[in-house]
Amino acid sequence: MKFHKLITILFALTCTFYCAASVTFHFSAGSIDSGELKSKMENNISELLTEINRAGSQGTTLNLSSISMEQEAKVRLTALWDEAAHFVCDRGTNISRCLNDYQGYQVRAIPITMKPIDSSYNQSINRELTISLNKNGVITGVRPAWELQEDVSKIMQDANGVADTRKRREILKWVEDFRCYYNERNLKALNQIYSDDALIITGSVVMQKKMHGDIGLRFEQKVNYTVQSKEQYITKLSRIFKNNSRINVEFDHISVVMHPAKPNIYGVTLHQKWQTSSYSDEGWLFLLWDFNDPDRPQIHIRTWQPDQVVAKDGVFTLDDFKLP
């Protein structure tokens, strides 16, 4: 009798834990046609969120072996999980719209609670998760969404028509991925996102000593700009990733501008906070994105300027570069 009671208690505890960790996902009505693909994607997302809840609640590694995800997506999510923070899904049942993008489908606004690994995490605890899937319903990307929703709303409000709206949503997805590439130390993805002829332009403040009459030395600021090739930049990043135990990149204050004569070229401006175990800075990024190949967008130009340089020179824009 005691044995049977013990089995009953263990079974109840197991069921309780499973129910607490289990998460279901459904697309909102009318956002995608019913059918086999819809059911497949809903099941894939449900299984992923359930595993995230299990690992996040237990503080363990993710087991993604049985989930229908591209291998690269598994590697990237595992790296994000191990490098930045764990998280759990706040709701047992999640309902979200199915958004069409160039590669397939996208789901946004799944609420999560971050569970930082250590004190280096300094972003919001309450976040939202974005999940991308290909046209076969296989998960291709998982990432915390952009934190400042007012920035997102402004980007979408500025859209000019349906095509521009889709591109802007695509840009937002790629920018979210782009930030994660640094946090994940994903050199392969960074190498792919920059075009072969990409230019990396960096501004810095130089303090020069100047004589001023009989009162001795005074200091004068000037701005220096250096230009690197993609190969030089990736080599430098490789050393940074190798020599730092902690890397955290944050973006805020995003703006997106479409080129007036080239509808597949966009200028994206971001404020960046860069922090490693040995160095930190804040400044402004300008990224010139090329969406002529929607399956493989490329960055042709990346500029970075410290806050004090922007105060002096202003931020780079599309107008500063002539395109062929």
C-alpha cells in the first residue's frame, strides 16, 4: 500500500512539473490559413517554448535535439543561452499573429522573463521573444525582440506601402539578429552579413597638446577616422572574442531610412552600448543595408562614432555615401 501511495505521489509531482513547464502556442484567427503547415508551426513553437521553460526553470542547458529547427538556429540559441541569460515563457498559452517575411514566417511578442546568469546582465527582465520559421515551418531563428517598442512603432509608421512595410519588418529582424551575433561571438554569421567589399569606418577622439602663449600646454580635440576592410575587421573581432570572457552589445534609438532612388537600399542608425570584460564604450552606428537579394541581405558600410564625436560631427547618413 505504501509503495502504491509513493508511486501516486511521484506521478502527481511529475504531472505538476510537466504542466508548469508545458507551453502551447496558437496563431491568432485569420492570420494564416488552417492546414498542415499551420499545425506544424504551432507544434514546433509549442515544443520549443516548453523546452525553454523546462531549461529556464531548472537552470540547465537546452535540449533542442527533438525540435524541428535548423542546425544553425540551434547553435545560435544555445550560444545566446550560454553567453547571455536564460529565460522562461510567462504564459502557458500564447496567441500571436503569423507575419509573412521574405524567408517564410515570423512570430513576435511572446512574453518572456529573463533569468540572468550573472550580474553582467543589465537589460530589462521582462522581454518579448521573436521566432522565425522558413516556408516549410522549420524554426530558423529565436531572439529577444527589440526592447523599445516606441522605436519599432515609429519605424513601421514611416513605411510607404506594403512592400516597404515588409522590408522594414525584415530590417528589424536582421538588426535583432545582428546584435545577437556579437553577444554569441558568431563570427560565421558576421562574416556572411558583411559584403565582401564592406567598409568599416570608425571615428575616435584624439587629444592633441597645443602651446598657448606663456601659460603652458592646453589640450585640443580632433576627430580621426580609420577605414578597415571586412577581413581586417573580422580578424580584429576574432581577437576580441578570444580575449574577453564577457561580451554584451545593446542597441537602442533605431531609425530606418529608405534610399530615395534605390528602394532596396536602407540606412539604419542605432545607438550602441558595447561592453566586454576589459573595455566599454557608447556611440552611434550607421549601417548601409542592401536588400536586393532578400534571402541574403548584406551590410556594405558600417560606421561607428563615439557620443562625443557625434556631438561634434553628427551621425553618418545615406547622404554621406555615393552608391553606384
